[in-house]
Amino acid sequence: MNDNTRLLRQVHPGFVQSERITSQVFRPTPKDENHLSCYNGDKISADEAFIHFVEYLRFCSQGVMAVTKSECDSQYLPVKEDGIPFPEHCSIDFSDLLKKSIEKKAKVLKRYAEKRGWLFQMDDTK
């Protein structure tokens, strides 16, 4: 993983309002022990990550957005290449932060991702 590695994040349809993502996309939950699950973009493409998430893991996603490792570093958010529960898995670690800091950093990551735009989006015309 390098500074430009894209950390691919699945976007739940409930986290899209008026065609824009909410910061919930980049906010971990306590059940995840404040680690935000991502796919390592050096190991899998955005469309392959989407297919894996929807077809193999059987979860809902409207598409894939991303932040880079360097963008996480700029927010002092460690990125862990854990490879669990699948080889391409990595996590953005928010575990040392208080709720207010988590929310602020999630908003910053959201802005980075919005500037980049969708890397893959489900085709609604099917």
C-alpha cells in the first residue's frame, strides 16, 4: 500500500440523500469497534469490490467511493491491511477518537471522496 492507494468504500443506499452521499459512509460504528471496512484498491478494482460485496457477501450497496491512504494520513487515521475477512480487506482506524472527532473526520473524508466522484455506481436502468 502506498500514499495513492484508494480505499474503496461501499455506499449503502440509505446513505445517499438527494443524490449526494452523507458522512455516514465514512463514519464507523461501535459494533465495528470504530474500524471502517474498506477494500484495498491496489488489490481489487471498484467494480470487482462492488460485485464481491453484493453478490458474495450479500450486502446492499449503491456503488463505490474512495479516499486515499494519504488523505487518511492527513487526518491522522491509521490504515490497517488486515486481510480479514477477505484478502482485499483493510480498515481505517478511528478507535482512538471521541465521537465528535469521528464525526468531523468522517465529514472531511466524505469531501475527499465527493471530489473524486463515484468509482463505480449501480446502474439503475436495469
